[in-house]
Amino acid sequence: MHRLSFTLALMMPLVVLATEPTAPTKLKATGPGHTSPSGTQAVPSKELKVQASSTLCEGKGSKRTCHGPERLVDGENATAWCEGAKKDGVGESVMFELQTPQEVAALEVVPFYAKDMRRANGNARPHEVVLEIGNQRFEVALPDHVMTVLEENPTEGTSVEDGPCGDETCVTSQDDRIGAGERYTVVLPVPVKAQKVRLELRSTHAGDKYSDTCMSAVTLHVRRAPPSK
């Protein structure tokens, strides 16, 4: 009888209970122009390896241009990574790999194509993104800076009076405000030690002309190492 029970037990399929993935922690992006936490430093582009799940390429032959992920760390607001998937790119991602594991404390992003208003408004922009940093996941909602500029500068004013400030303290043209590459900052609750940071698009602000989602910059900030004694 015991032998029969043992045989039947071996024949029964194993039931594996699936565990629900941990819900990402929701964070706010502050800005524009918010500075990163004290005691941190930006990771130089030469110390980063950047890869994307897809890239938009345009043109043919010598005129072919690809908006690759390396443009996110080239220090130029006039360039951008644009995903190359169909529709709005939801689910596409970028991976940043550091040379060694470090304590990631914050990210700064320019969540639009910051060359000019035509490109910024014409292309889709990231809205909700998920950050995977080490074993931690964070969900971030990014403001639509392009719509803010359009609301504050409904026309291409060139005089001081036409701008949102009404004096010489602010730039008044749409292109100048977009080209300034205003940054938004995401500060982690506590630094997370990691070598890889993955950013995934979850939803987008629709572009006026194109469905491709573009963004001009991502800067990782890590905890500054204490001075050696």
C-alpha cells in the first residue's frame, strides 16, 4: 500500500504557486531645473554603456541618420534617442550599464526632443516610465514640458513683453525654451547599489505629428565616494 501511494505521488503533476511581482514604488519627478541631491555626482558618459531595445533610423545612404541611445549621454540637447518600434513605443527600453556597481541616488532627464519646438511637439514624449535599478523598481510620471511651453508661449514671441515673465529674466521664444533642455529630477528614497539601470516606457504624451517617442538626455547621479585619507 505504501509503495502504491509513493508511485501515485510521483505521477501527480507538481503545482507551482506563482508569486505576484512586487509593485513598483511610485516617485515624483521634480522640476524643471531641480538640482540633484547633495553628496552625489553625475556619471560621465565615458563610464557608461548604453543600449536600447530599438532605434529610429531615417533616410537612405549617406543621408541615413539613426537616433541611437548614445545620444542620451552625449551632452547635446539638440540630439535624442527615438525608439524605433511601431506605434508609440510603449514597452521599449534603454539600459545604462556602469563600469562597476555604484550607489545610484537620482536621475535627471530631458523627456522630449530638445532641438526645437517642431521636433519636441511633433514627436511623442515619455509620460509614465518604470525604472529598474538593481532589485528595486520605481514608477515615475513625467510632466509634459512641451505642453507647458505651448500654454505659456502660445505664439513665437521675440520681444520681452511676449514672454511668460514679461521682463528680461526669461527666454521668450518657444524654440529657445525647448532648446534650453529643461531637466526633471527623480530622487530615489535611498540610494540603490547597482551596475545596471533600465528605463522602460509605459505610456506617452502623444506627438502632434509622429508616434515615435523621443527624449534628449538621461544623467545618472551616484553617491560621491568619501575622500581618501
